[in-house]
Amino acid sequence: MEVAYKLLEKDQNTYRHNHNLNQLYTDLEAVYRAPDFSAEGDFAERLSNLSQRLINEYKARFDGHDGQRLSAAQVTQLLYTHDLRDLRLKVSEYLEFKESVWVLFDNLDRGWNTRGLDAIDAIVLRCLVDAGRRLEREMRRDGHKFHCLVFVRNDVYDHLVKHSTDYGKELRATLDWSDPDMLREMFRLRLISALDGAEEVLKRPTLKRA
């Protein structure tokens, strides 16, 4: 759904003038704007609306049953009440005219407990990694260059590996700034960029009192 959202956002001003994308864009938008899909607000709002829809759907079907345990089929039915299969097909068709897709997840620890990663956070993170891996596999099977990356701290990664049987197999790239010279160069470039912007501000005319 988020890949579809980004495709529609990026090409909203150009698809009318591109005969390759015109009909594909219209078809993708029609599926994405279905009543069950939440297309309003930023990512956090869309995720919140989707979560609330799942909560409401769960209460409508299973509320009042103490200790309710759902089967895999029931969970699948609850999650996929709308036609995600059709949406995935439309996204795949659209990506025939795109070079590659990169899905990046960062700042995941912003809302985590200050004492560190708890069990729920770890479960959510594992589900996110699994979902990204599955989406990669599906899109690559269709011949697309699709990448899904999750940025986490080293201690979080170590926690996942320690409490999971197969997460040591995940591809890992370390982005630690362990080289002092590289760190100094990064700061130098950031300062130059900031000073360039400051010089432009200083060059603007200012109003002075008479």
C-alpha cells in the first residue's frame, strides 16, 4: 500500500503526459482509493487508521470471547479484507516502467521504551523484517529491482539475533563511524553546507528602522 501511495504521489503531475503510465496510473489509483484503504494523512496517520480498522474489525468478529485464539486462516482473513492481491498486481505492472524501488525504515526506536527493547518491540521488528523480505521476494520474482532496508542500532540487531533462530542469516551492513578522519570529513561537509545556506540568508536585504 505504501509503495502504491508513493508511486501515485511521484507521478501525479506527469502521468497524463506519459502514454506508458496513463492507464496504469488510473488503474492503480482506482484500486488504491478503494473504501478499505486509508489514503489520507502522512505515514503515521495512515498506519494509525489501518490499525484502528483492524481493531474495529477484530472487535466486531470476536469481541466478548475470553481467551480468544485465532487460527492462521482467521488472521489472514482479518488482515486482508481488501484485495491486496489486486493491488500488488497493479503495483508490479506499474514497476515495469521504473528502474528500482528502495523501501527504507528508520527511526524505529523513536517510540520505544527508554529502558531498551521490550518483547513487543522485538516482535514488531521481526514482523517488519519478514514482511520486507517477502515483498522483496515477490517483486523480484516479477523481475523488478526491489530493496527493503531496516535501520536499527547494533544492540537491537544483537538482541534479534540472540532471540531468533534464523536472523543470523540476514544480510547486515554496519554503518558505524569508527574512522575519526571520515567522521571529521562528514562534519566538515555538513558545516560547509550549513554555511552556504547561512551566506544566502545574510545576503538578503533586511528592513531597518529609520
